Amino acid sequence: MPRVSPAAKARLEGARRMQILAAAARIFARKGFDRATVTEIARAAGLAEGSIYNYFRSKEELLVHIPRQLAQPVLATLLEPTPMPASAEEMKALLLRMAEAMVERVRTHAKFLKVFFSALPYLSPAARETYMQLLPVYGASVLERILRDGIRAGYLREDLNPVIAARVLPGMLMFFLMVQEVLTGRRMIPYDYDEIVPEAVRVFLYGAVPRRRAARLRATGKVG
Amino acid sequence: MPRVSPAAKARLEGARRMQILAAAARIFARKGFDRATVTEIARAAGLAEGSIYNYFRSKEELLVHIPRQLAQPVLATLLEPTPMPASAEEMKALLLRMAEAMVERVRTHAKFLKVFFSALPYLSPAARETYMQLLPVYGASVLERILRDGIRAGYLREDLNPVIAARVLPGMLMFFLMVQEVLTGRRMIPYDYDEIVPEAVRVFLYGAVPRRRAARLRATGKVG
Amino acid sequence: MPRVSPAAKARLEGARRMQILAAAARIFARKGFDRATVTEIARAAGLAEGSIYNYFRSKEELLVHIPRQLAQPVLATLLEPTPMPASAEEMKALLLRMAEAMVERVRTHAKFLKVFFSALPYLSPAARETYMQLLPVYGASVLERILRDGIRAGYLREDLNPVIAARVLPGMLMFFLMVQEVLTGRRMIPYDYDEIVPEAVRVFLYGAVPRRRAARLRATGKVG
Amino acid sequence: MPRVSPAAKARLEGARRMQILAAAARIFARKGFDRATVTEIARAAGLAEGSIYNYFRSKEELLVHIPRQLAQPVLATLLEPTPMPASAEEMKALLLRMAEAMVERVRTHAKFLKVFFSALPYLSPAARETYMQLLPVYGASVLERILRDGIRAGYLREDLNPVIAARVLPGMLMFFLMVQEVLTGRRMIPYDYDEIVPEAVRVFLYGAVPRRRAARLRATGKVG
DNA sequence: CATGAATGAGATTTCATTCAT
DNA sequence: AATGAATGAAATCTCATTCAT
């Protein structure tokens, strides 16, 4: 005969799991998966080493469950439904907002992403599969839909490949973010993100070549 | 009395070091830094474990020295002097060549990059510093110079920020490459790089917005 | 005020103890003393781990109490009184019956005997003493009496040593049984026990040497 | 280039293995497989814990290899080519010699056998398989051949089943030995083995029933 | 009494590094 | 310089036992 209701018990167990995962994420972020020790994680969670194993079968399981419980909110906001833009200006505003959100999220979760990228390549295939579902995180599919709409509506080039463009666009900032925030952890150029982000969006939308000249080039058929 | 001349000896020692580093890179790539064992590396190099320590002080030193000796050639070709483009078309051709080279190099060294990204965040500060010099590998500084020239020559927008643009441009492909080639190892969209690369370059140079419309928008002062 | 009478309470407690010991015996039999876990035993007994400790002080106590409560019945049937045989034929029939009973019992309790032999040598002296009383299980003393009677009645060799014979006879089958049923758990020769048992008894009674030849040898005084 | 000849190295390694196995056998014998610790075994062998693993892959492997290297001599002498007996007398002499050897060996290795029987039932199937090959140690197959020859030569009953007889004969002494020497470690009857062994052989060869009477019984068809 | 989460000692195993040869 | 056996610290995981509820 249980002294606490099953519901209360489940809630309590869930809380403990969260508490452990949070500690694990902290430690993993600080030292990497292989260098973090279970004892350390337990201490960080305010438990004894053995207690961890009442909630997770192994150290690897800790890693596998971190995103599911911890990154879920991040993923959620990233994928929340966005109103389709009706013009190039609206598109620009939307892209700016998305880019700013991306920057903010990466910077906030830089430490976690560090673990993420470190551990991923060497996890067991099963664990990797679990992680994989998190990867489209960078929102390529959302972008693709938006670009496709823009082309149909005529405010984006009709010869733009939305599949490819949706995959190269995020990288403009993401790679920079990865290097600066996740890998090196130090500022690489003397600009803030509120300068970098608009510039990236402007390049994406209008290109590096001056409009007049570009128009001329296109008119004479020299541009591909 | 030395049997071999000091020079010959140095050469021999250099060769041995290269041989060990090559083996280490292979093993690190396959299993990650922490999971690779010194014994394994020694065997792969055709030596006994103990012998490694005649050439490197520790396992970490192996990692630290890999880029310097191994990535040097990669870096070299990337940075080899390129004739400055004199027009947008030449610029486009140059960017295409650079992008293709980048794709080829990342794909060739995917396994090594895997280690690189895995190990980097958790290395000792000293080791990290060593690595750092490799990071501009993606050629940002070269690009920056090229863009600056283009602006000065007038075939790139005069309000383009060459510092930022040089950092966001490589990411367009690099992030995609990282995810597809290094992290997941599986194709993510049904396009080959000979379609992806030109599209990325085209977007960078001419933007996603149609030229005519863009020109008009810019003329009415609503853009930028 | 007790809700139940002390007597009822004692009965209940006794039942619980039996229930736990039965579960322990099952698990010990399956995995051996050291590899069985208290949790496992508790689950098999339909209790939680902690509850075990309300009835037994430790895991070893479980083992110590198993024979007393559980092996008692086994032992009892094994030692039940047998009518003395009056002739060699009756003796043969009796030995056959005893042997068959032994085979049946060993096979039935193979799992229990497995624990028995595994744990015995390493128990605390006290625990071992408890077990020891089970050892004459193989009924040597009963046999000895029967053989002694047979010699006195003249249908067994007068120079037969009943003490020794009573100890070597059971082994003919027991050792085979131990190896085949308890230790390896697989059939070792292509004969069933209904062929093996009579053959063993026949050898015991009439020997391996042909009667005529034996008679001759004995007559010439060469045997002995 | 090895400093020591491969032969010398192999010899040295073999010696170390023996040294470790001897220590393992001692410790296993004292505490049983599960309660013995690798550290303990290492200390007993005069090594550090880790060193054990330079010679054996796991603790279980230690157990598995003990018989092979330790019981090898025992087995060897047991299986050494024996001249086939040409008469019942020679057969008797041979059986006596074999039985005496068996007694001597069991008594010498009583402690090891204790471990052997304790651990066997719970080993991994693979390990058990390895052991299995040792089990016919008690010489059943050798005996079987000898009995078969005896039957063919006519000095053993032609209706004797050599397969069964070869399996029940060793048990006559082995079971007694197991109980007295291995399990309880104390003398159970007031006879020495130099009385027990001949009596067992005599019973096996000539049976418990007096020859004359047996002959008569067989003649009247009441036996067998 | 029943429960089962918490505990932490202890066991096995790995592996970077040392060092005698 | 090369070797690889030896080392032992450290890591993961198990499980008997306790104890608050």
C-alpha cells in the first residue's frame, strides 16, 4: 500500500529526474561528457553517486535525456508558428526577428551546445538517433516554407532555390555563432550582434553587388 | 661519436613525429580524443606505447600538435595567393572556386574536423590557444581583403561591411557542411554540392530579392 | 490493544517467513547466493526490499534458514523407514527402489542442490553446521544397516565391509547425477535412468567380472 | 627489436600466468569466486591490481584458466597411456592404481575443487563450455575403453554396459571423496583410503553377492 | 509492518605514464 | 631510441542495508 498517491509519486520522480538532468547538463557543459564523472554530477544534484542510478540506467542515458527535457522549451519557441510575410519588408522584419532569436538562444545555451557538439559524434547510434531529431532545430524547414511563399508572392526571385537557400541562410549566422560563442568563447570581430545580424539579413536579401550594376548585369544576360 | 649527422637525426625525428601524429589523427578521428588510447595510437604508428613518450610529453600534446603538422597543407592551399578579381564576374568566379575548395576540404577532412570540434572546447587553455590559430582557416581574413578590394573597385556595394560579410559568407556553406558531413554524416537535402555551391554564391552576390524590385525599394529609401 | 491474537500473529509471521524463504530458495537456486539480490528475492516474495529486513537480519540469514524450513520435507521423505529385505532378490528390488527414489529426488531438487553445493563451502561455520545435518541425505546409514542385515542373513558376501560399501554404493549414481543434473545440466550419455539405474545395481550386486570366471578365480585363491 | 628472445618472453609470460593462476586458485579456494577480489589476487601474486589484466581479460577468465594450467598435470597423469590389462587380475591392479591416483589427486586439490564446484553452475555459458572439457577428467572415456577391451577379451561380463559402467565406477569413490574431502573437510568413517579403495574395486569387479549364490541365481534365470 | 529512495562502500576494469632492460 | 610489463589512480556501476513516511 503506497503512502503517497501514484500521481504525487510520479511528479516527485519527474522532479528528481529534472534535477539530475539539470546538474548533468551543467557538468557536461563545463567538462565535456567523457571528463564529467557521475560522482560529480550526483554532488551537483545534491545526491549520492548511487542515487543517480535509481533514475537513469547509465551515464550515457543522462546525456541522451538532456535535450528531451531541457532543450524542449528552446525548440518549442523556435518552431512556434510565424505569420507569413506579405512583402519584402515584412520578410526582412521576420528574418531579423528570427535571426535575433537564434542569436539569443545560441548565446543562452552556448554551454549546452558545447556538450551537444562534443558528445554527438561518439555516442552510440541509438543515442545519436535520439539527438538527431533535435538537429533541424535551426529551423530550416520553417524557413523553406517562408521562402517558398515569398517566391510565389513575387517578392523573392523566382529562380531562388528555397530548399538550398533555407539551408545556407541560417549558417550565415550559425557558423559564426558556433565559432565565436561555442567553440572559442571569445569575441572575434569588433562588432555587436545588433550590427552583425542586420548586415547578414541585408546581404541575404539584396546581395553584395550593388543593385544598379546588378540590374544592368542581369539585363545584359551575364548573370547566372 | 654520433652515428648519424645531427641534421639526419633531426630529419628522422621529424619523420617519426609526423608518423605518430598521422596515426593519432586517424585514431582521434575514429573514436574521439578521450576514447582513443595511447596504446592504440602507438600500434597504428607501428610503435610501442612507451615510444610515443620519446616524442611527445603526453596524450594531450598529440592533439595539440596535430593541426600544426597536419592541417598545415590544408591551410596552405586555402591561403595561397589569389589574383584579386577586377569585376563582379571575376569575383563570382573566385568565390565559386573558394567555396568549391572549401567543400572539398571539409569533406576530405570530415573525420579530423569531428575530433577538432569535439576536443577543442575542453582542452587546456594552452592547447586551445594553439588550435585557435587554425580557426581562421575558413579564410575570413582573406575574404575580408577581397571584399574590401571589391568595394574600393566599385563592383561591390559601398555600404557593405567587409568584416561582417567575410564572417557570414563562409558560414553559408560551412554550417551546412558541418551538420551534413561532420555531425550527422548523412545527406540532408536532395541536392549535390555543384548545385548548392553556386546557389549560395548567387545569393551572396545578388540577394534573394529580385533586382528590379530591390532597386525600386532602395530608390524610395525604404531599404537598409 | 492488538487487533489480532498473539497466536494468530505468530502464525502470520511464520507464514511470511516461509514465503520469503521459498522465494529466496528459488532465486538462490537460479543465480547462486552471491549473485542473487535482496531486491530480487523481495519481488519474488511479493514484498518490497525493506520488508525482508523485518523478518531476517541479513541476506546470509536467509540462506542459513532455508534448509531448516524448506529442506526438512525433502530430507524426511529421503529417510523414510524401509522394510528389510529377506533375500538377494528382495535386496536387489529394494536397492532399485532406493536408487530410483534417489534419482527422482535429485532431479526434482537439482536447483536446490546447486545452491547447496555452491554456498556450503563458504558459509560461516555456524551456518555450515546447520547445513551439515542435511548431508547424510544420501542415506548412507540406512544402507549400512541393510547391508549388515544382508551379510548376517548370508545373501551378501560375508567379507563385504558394510560401512565402506554403504558409502561407495550411493556414489555410483550420485556422482553421475551431480555432474549431469546439477553441475552441467545436460545429458552426458545416450542412456536414460531406467537403463542406468538397473545397470548400476547389477554391477554393485554381481560385479563386472563374469560369475563363472570369478568363481574359479576365488576357488584358486587368487582373488581377494 | 626485442631485447629478449621470443622464446624467453613466452616462457616468462607463461610463468607469470602460472603465478597469477596459482594465487587466484588459492584465493578462490579460500573465499569462493564471488567473494575473492581481483586486488586480493593481485596482492597474493605479488602484483598490482592492474597487472592482472595484462595477462587475463577478466576475473572470470582467471577461473576458467585455472584448471587448464593447474589441473593439466593431474589430467596428464590420468590420461597417460596405460597398457591394456590382459586379465581380470591385471584389470584389478589397474583399477586400484587409477583409484589411488584419483584419491591422491582429489585430496591434493580439494581446495581447488571446492571452488570449481561452487563457481561452475553460475558461470557464463562460454566459461562453462570451457570447463566442460575438463569434466570427463574423472576418466570416464579412458575407463570405457578399458572396460570394452575387457569385455572383448572375455574377462569381463559380456552383458556389461561399458558406457554406463564407466560412469558409475568413478562415482563410487568420487562422491565419497567430494563429501568427505571437498564439502565437509572431515573424516566420515573410521577407515583409511587404503582400506576403502580396494573394497570399492572389489565390489565393482566381483559384486556384493557371494559368487556361488550369484552363479546359482543366474543359472536359474532369476537374475538380471 | 510496509515501502522504496537514498546511501556509499566496494568491486571490476581501463589506461596514461614510468622505467628497467 | 625502443620496448611493453607494471603501476595505481580513477571511473562506472551494484547492492545490502537504513530509515523517513
